[in-house]
Amino acid sequence: MNNPFDPVHIQEERAEREAHRLKLRSNLLIAIFCAILAGFVAVLYQAQIVEGAGYRSNSTVRNIQTEQVDSVRGEILDRYGRVLVTNEVSYNVALDYSAMGSGRNEILALLLDICREEGVAWTDDLPISKAAPWIFTTETPFSFQQKNSEGEMETRLTYLGSLAKKCKWTADDKPVPTAGELLAAMCRTFGLIQEGEAPDARDRELAGVLYELHLRLREVDNSAYLFTQGVDMTFISKVKERALAGVRIETATTRKYETSYAAHVLGFTGKIDRGPEWDHYKELSYPMNATVGKEGVELAFEEALHGVSGSRLIEKDDAGNTISQEWRKEPKPGDNVVLTLDMALQATTEDLLARYAARQEVKVGEDGEPEPAKGMAAAVVDMSGGVLALASYPTYDLSTFRENYSQLQADESYPLNNRATMGLYAPGSTFKMLTAIAALDSGTITTLDKVECTAYYRFYPDVSPACWIAPGRHGMENVTQAIQDSCNIFFYDVGRRTGIATIREYAQKFGLGEYTGIEIPEKKGHVAGPETSASYDRQWFEGETMYAAIGQDNNLFSPLQLANYIATLVNGGNHYACHLLKEFKSSDYSQITETYDEPPLHTVDIQPEHLAAIKQGMYDLSKTYTMARWFDSLPVEVGCKTGTAETSAKAATTNAIFVCFAPYDDPQVALCLVSEGGEAGGTLAELAAGILAQYFSTDSSLSGLTPENTLLH
């Protein structure tokens, strides 16, 4: 019998217990390992077998794109903070070709059905008619050439040619397919019809959309395809209900015009065009689908208004829905542009021009038909070249500009032409102050010298030009009296003695026949003289100087040039560049980022007594009966000058010109008015008085004040 207390026995029992515990631990570890392994197997099975197809689909369709984002465009305001152009949110429809997958034709067909139901138009530039008989809607010839001689990207029509080849159009005996043949080939390639079938109007509409998408797919056109824009919530709801893959509703800002005035000044925006504009904005790192200024202030201050575009990374699923997005570069909003314009004055000026034009008798041409309405223009500037009003008649409304563009372009009265800067007119007698200052400052005459008006100027034996008063006469007149009476004989003689070289020199000093510097397009015009005649392939004769001295011959200036010439004269000779910019303000209006503060371009050294004599003549004219009835009711004294410039000796037609400044003793504003076909400059005095009344009225001054508790612009 074993002794339980035997040391050997105790040792054996202890070893057995240790072996048992070790076995339990090993079994437990094996069990845990098996459980973990089973878990891994289950997860792998779930991922690769059960959900493998879904993960594979997501991994192949889900993608990350870089999207360029336009910054918010700055607002445009007048000098008193009145908002002229701002932004409003709109909803656009964009298409993602890759996200539509194999069902893109069905998706697009449903989208077009919604458009028809809601009366929504979409972008379709396929140059084939929308209905049979199929014809090409562009006069541009086809070409199968893939690249032009400079290696530039193929055009849309060239792409159509290449598409015809791709569509297996095989009429080798014809160099170019007909519109119907090309449309049928496109529809077959796009899977819209079968071989032998003819496309209908719906096939044509769907082909137009697919054509736009293929242009981007093949990088024929790198701009984004905006299917339609400005859709309402009903349209958006129908699109969302159908859950159309690849059809995205995007928010965008569009320009909103808070005024129907100043269309020629404010201008408009649009997408970047191919060519020089494309290259220019590409150098500035603009997105090629950006909206940019096309005309007027929108173009002149494009970089300030545009701000800095941004970019973001967008992750999308197989349906084209955005899963996540991350900014790579946040856009910076554009600055707000404050103009020198006084919109109340601008509105008054445009309204006065329209009312005046409506009162004019409509003339009948030689064919018995009424002639097109004559144009008018007005320019109002301050003494440092700031443009307060710039009007052209007829004009147009920017808010309906795109819809009416074809009609406006065909209008024979040229409403799209900005006559205030692009119109060139002979100044007539408004040029006589220039001749006077050239004669006085060059020492040709003094303020006391007189010339006898004998109705006809007989210095040259072969020609005897008349004074406008002929057969009457003004008698002996000095320079002040000659300006008041607009005596041609005085200025024929003084101009001849002064010489064309001196007259041209002074005209250029006052900015006549030169660019004014305004930020929007303008024409330069020219001063009469040998150089100008040579440019017309004409010989200059010395006797022409006397006609140039009264503002005829080849003198051609814009209304803005004439207004600034008067400002330069009456401010004592400081010639400033004309400008529309007052200042730039940050997007939140918290600070002024830049202020226009340019010194004079140059200063004309005018003797005070010479200036006084000329101003006196302009003041005395304002006190004559025909002028006083308009100007005496104003709160300020005025100096003015009329002009009637012959435009066609054969047809005996003239333009009426009028310039003035006020107040007489401390000039603040100068203006010029032009009426095409007008009979006499004096008929425009009423308009000038109305413009000055608006500028100097108490109501106009108060309209510029900002009420309390409002955000300062």
C-alpha cells in the first residue's frame, strides 16, 4: 500500500495535475484560434462572395474628380452706393456622361420628356434643323480634316465630319454627306435607330444632346456642357423623382440688373469664347467654363469683379451622386466696383434724350419710306474727368438683351452702338473756343482785338465763305463777342492767321482727336490738317484752315471728348483722363481696396485773362433770349456754346451739338449733347438745362445720402 505521504507519490500527483492544466490551456488556445480563424473566413466570405459584386461595382465606378468653382462676382454700384448690377441664385442642369452608364439614352429621353412637359429649352447646337426635311443650319462648309494647318483643336463642324466617318458613312462618290444622311448615321451610332430606319424629330433632339456630350468626351470642346439653366422647383422635383443617374442640379449665380439704364456702360457677361479670349483667360488660370465680362464695365474691370476661382475634390458613386467633397483651393469673391456714374443723373439724361427724339418729325426718304430714327448722345463729366452720365439713344435693356439680340443687331438705328464714346461728329461752332485759346495764347490776337464781320469772308479771291447770319453782319467783334454771336467771319480770319499747326497742337492738348482714357471702348477721331487729309488720300489746301477753325473740314470727335475738352478749358487747363472707376470695395464692403486718384495727364498753360474772355462769351450766350428761357430758372449760372455741323452738303443735313458748364464762377460739371440730323445746337439747350437741374437739385443731392442703420456700400 502506497504511503500518501511518500514524497515520491506526492511528486507524481503534482506532475499529473500540471499536465492536466496544460492540456486545458492548450485546448482553450486552440478553440480561441479556431474561433478567430472562423471569423476571418466569415468576413472574407461576406466581402468576396456575398457582397463581392457590389464592392467590385463601387470600386470601378466610384471616382474622384477635380472641379473648378467660379468665385462670386462682385457687384457694380454708382457713386452714391446705388446697386446697379448684382447676383441672384439660379438652378442649372448639368449632365455626367460617364455616370449614366449603358442606360444613357433612356435617361436622356426621360429628361427631354420632362423638359417638354415644363416648357424648358435646352442647349442644342447641332447644326441640323430640328424637324424634317433635314437641312444644315450653318453656312460654314464641312471639312473631314481633323486638324487645321496650325494644329489647333478641330472645330465643331470638323468634328461632325470626323463623326460621319466614324458613323460608317460610305458614300464615296460624295465628298460631304447631306444633313439627313449625317443625322441618320449619327443616330445609328448612338443606338437610337436600326439600320434602314429613318430618324424622327425626337431622335434628332436626343442626337443633339448626345452630340454635345460627345464633343466633351472627345475633347473637341473643353467647356462644361450646361444642359439648361434657370429651371424652377417644379422641374427640379420631377428630375429628382425620376432619380436620373448622371443628371445633376447645380446652383449658380447669374447677373441681375437693378436698372434698365446705362446699358452701353455696364455691359454684360458670358462664357469664354475660343480664340484670343480663350488664350488670354487660360494664361490667367481661369476655368475655361468661367463666366467673364464681355462688354462695358463688366469687361473693363473683369479681374477685380471675378475674384479668384477655386477648386475642390469631389467623390461620386456609380449613380453620379456626390459622396464627399473637399476644397483644394477655396474661391475668393470678387471686389465690388463703385463707378463715378450718378444713376439718377444717368436716368434723367436717357429719359430726356428719348423724349426729345420722340418729338422730332420723322423724315421721309427719297423712296417714300420713313427714315430710321436719328441717334443722340450725351456725356457729362466732372472737372477731373470722372464720368457722371454717358447716354446713347436709342438704347436697350440688359435684362432682355440676349432674347432681343438678333432684333437689336438688325435695327438700322443701331441701338447697340455707344454713340457717346464710339460716335464721331464734326464739332461745328463748339470748336471755336479752341481756336480762340490757340490764337490768344500764341499771340495771334489779344482779348481787345476786333475783326469786322461783313457777312462774307473775302480773303481768298476764288472762295467767299459766309457767316451764318449772312446776308446780315455782326460788325466789329472781339473774341468774347464772337463766341457769343458765333461769328464765322471772326474765326475764319483768326484761324487763318493762327495756322493749322497751332490749332492742331492746342486741340491735342485738350484731348481732341485723342483717346480720353475711359475704360470702355472708344474711338479716337482726328483733328483736321495735312496729316488727316493724307490719311484720306486727299491733298490739304491752306484755305481749308478757315473751315477747320470753325469745327468743320475733317474734325471728328466723340461727345465724351468734347465734354472733357470743355472741362479742361474751364478748370484752368488741367487735362485729366476720363474714367468710370471711383473705387474698389472688398466683397463684404468692409474696406476700400483701391481708389482712383490719378493726376492730370498734363496742364495747358492758359492765361487767366484769356480764359476769362472765353468764359464770358459762353456766359453771355446763356443770357440771350433763346438760351435764358431755359437757364434762368436754374440755381446756378451757366456758360454754353451751340454748334451746327454739316454732315452732307448734297443732302443739306446737319448734326446739332451743344456744350456747356456750370456753375459759371466755380465749374463743377461740363457736358456735351449731340443730335444726329438736328437742325441747330440751340435746340438742345432745353435738354442741357434739364440735366443740370437734376445735378444741382436738392433731391439729387439727398438721394446720395445713406440713411441711418443701413449697411454702408
